[in-house]
Amino acid sequence: MRLQTDPSCFSITAFLADQVTLVARHENLPPGAALLRIHDLSRSAEGRARLLGIIADAAKHETNPDEAAKIAAIHGELVAWGYGDALIDGHTYDNGRSRRAAA
């Protein structure tokens, strides 16, 4: 399934749908279970780091440049929302990037 995100125009619906698609692909889950997994991962710094890792892994393996750009946009948006905080020795350190409120 092709991703829906348009890197030039943010859409919360496409953003969430594509996260579900990427997590479902990575963890071999149906969409509903992937959505629940995203919610679970989003609750802790470790989980957010894991979600970013899943997205980064998808980007690393994507061969289609259009799809890679969509994945990069998803990754960048998650980082902007604060998902890029570093987890070191069980402590969360802000990465210094600005945080944006959800639209």
C-alpha cells in the first residue's frame, strides 16, 4: 500500500494513516493492532524512540524516492513533536528542537 503523506502539505489523517501502515508492515500487524501499538509506544520515551526507529528502518529500506520522501516527512514531524528526545541511561534529554502542537 502506498503512503498518503504529501511532504509539501501536512495532513493529520495521512500522517496517522501512514504511521499505522509503517508499524503494521514492520511488526506484521493488522491496522487496528498497529494503531494500538502506536498508542502504546507513544506513552514513554523508550516507546517513542522505538517508534522513531521503526520509521527510520522503513526509510532505510525504501527504494522508491517518492515513498522515501513521505517517510522522511513523517519522521521529521514526529521529531518536531518531541519524539526525538534522547533516552540515555533511562533519563530523557530534550534534543533542543522546537515542539509543535498537534493541528
